[in-house]
Amino acid sequence: MMRISLPALPRGLPPLDTESSTHLQATQAVLAERVRAAQDGFLPFDEWMDIALYQPGIGYYAAGNAKFASDDQPVADFTTAPELTPVFGRVVARQVHQILGACHSISVLEFGAGSGALAESLIGALRDLGVEPAYQILEVSGELRQRQQQRLRHLDADIQWLDRLPLQFEGCVVANEVLDAMPVKLFRWSDSGELLELGVTWVDDEDGMGFQLNGRAAPDSLVQIVRTRVPFMPGYQSEINLRAEAWVGEMGQWLKKGAALLVDYGFPRHEYYHPQRAEGTLMCHFRHHAHGEPLVLPGLQDITAHVDFTAMADAAVAAGLDVLGYTSQGRFLMNAGLAQAINNLDPGDTIAYARAVAAVQRLMSEAEMGELFKVLAVGRNIDVELVGFSHGDRRHRL
């Protein structure tokens, strides 16, 4: 087995309070037990990530540790577009409205609704457009579900929280920053051309004890997939999100009519596995500090990887879905009516107007979210040119 050394704990991270320290110790104890119990003491990284994010009672999303920026929660781990400004949801609602009209439905299904900010703005904007939506949310985190219920109670809307995927669905599916948080496989090309799968082991020697990221010969199933996507480059490390691909594939079973809008940060495959991106895209977020060490604060930090949108589109096509559009977030928002949404703001409220404009600039800027974030639309039995992709559609680049 080949050991891959990790850098020291990133500097500049804020200190932990007593409650966070206690939670970290509990999470580490569970993970240490799982690592030791794994075959050969090697826990594949996607299994580590799954526990660290979603294990009931300790996972980042499952135990109330996920922090979203808001007026009453300024110390956040990260900021999503809906939390930046409700303008994002109001513009996305125009695309949702078109999809609902095309499939004669009022049903919206949101995955991973976070703080509920996107649902709040979508429902309000759809009402303004003359649609009273039947809104469904599938949320794996019980704590986040409670936050959403509290936030959305004032809307007096038809909202259902689901515990499992629907057997069939007609309408519009929305998933904002969902794919990036699905557990990924980590791999690395050795200098000799062998593909290594990376996983976590427990080290206890004269230098101390703790978790260590190691590599071992990848199983044939992973080798076959990676070899078709990533050329051999000595020392090259990256990730592959097979769970996200399976999730998109499952959509082909239950999405009978309509479309799904998948919004996330990522690239088409030829950019994702670029030679200059030799250390992959894995990133962690803790109280607005970004770093690349997924083993240091399990249960307290978010762990994400960029999305290979080519893989998502291929999974959709293989499942019998159509790829309806692919473009940057900035272009999508402009196509869907961002300019009009800004014109509807009240410039007389100078403080609120300035905040909204500043937030929109972050959504649109190529240096921030406008280019890094992409929107992929997939669907079935919908015969309409989606307005969000009317200009600058990049399907030919997937």
C-alpha cells in the first residue's frame, strides 16, 4: 500500500468552541471505528465523505452543523446564490414557470433546499406569475428540514417534505448546489501508470496517531471508468462522482414529463481533467475559510468537489432523458430576465438596492460565480426551447 502524505492542519482556521470540539471528538471516534473495521483497514474516500457529511447524529448536514450566511447567521461556512439575494430565485422562477407551462403542471420538486431561501423566493415569484405551485422538498437532513419549515411557514403554501424519491413526477425539478456535495471517489495515477484509489487509514506509530490518506490499487471497475475519461498523467490526482451520475440516472425512472435544472460549480470533462488541474477539485469550507484537507474537521466542515457536467449529461442520456441546455450561470440569468428583475427593485431604498446590486454582481461576475457556476437542464417529453439557454448554449462543449 502506498502512503500519500498530507500537509499540516491549515493555518488561519478559527478556533473551536467547546461544543464544536466535543462534536469533532465524537465524529472522529465513529470514523476511527469505521476505518479499523473496513477491509484491510482501508475506508474508500467516498465512504469517509458520506459519513462525515450525512451520518445521522454526527454528519455535517445531519447534525445541525451546516451554516448558511444570512442576516441572523453572519458567520457562515459558505454562501449560496439564494442566500446572497432573492433576485436569484425570482429569475430562476421564470424558467421554472416556462417548464411548468410546457408540461401543464404546477409541481416543483427541490432537492437539498438548504436554509429554504430558494424555495421562499421561487414560491413568491411563481405566485406573481400566476401559478400557485405544489412544492415538494426532498431533504436528507432532519435539522435542515426543521429550518425550512420554520422559514416557509409564513407563506401558507402547499409544501410537502418527502422522505424518498417519487415513483413518478411531472413538473420542474430544481437542484442548486446538490451534486457537488455527493460523495466522490478519489484516484491518483502512480508514476508507473497504475491507477490508485485513495482512502483513509488509521496510523499509529512513533510519529503519532490519526487519520491518513493512502492509495492502493484501484478495483477493475474504477480503472475501466477512469481510463475512458482521464489520460495517464504521472502523479495526477482527481475525483469521480459516480453517486451523482447514479442520481441523475435514477431521474430517468421517475421524471415522466418536465425538466430538471441542475445548478452547480464545475466544468465539462475536457476542462475538469485538464493537466494543470493536477490535484483535483476537492475543497472544504469551515466558517468562510476554504482549504483542501478533508480529514481535519470531519462533521464540522463541508466537503465538496466540482461537477463533471459531461458525466451528468451522459448519465441523463443513458437514462433516456434529453439534454435541454447547458450554459454558465451568468448567461442563464441574463437569458431568464435578470435585467427586468433588477429594474423591478426600488432604487428609493438605497441601502437595500445597493445590497441587491452588489449581490447580483457576484452572481454574474466571471471572477466569482457567473462563470464557475453552470446550469444543466435535462428532461423528457417537453417540446419547448428553454428561455434560460436562448443565447450562449454550450451543449456542444460537453
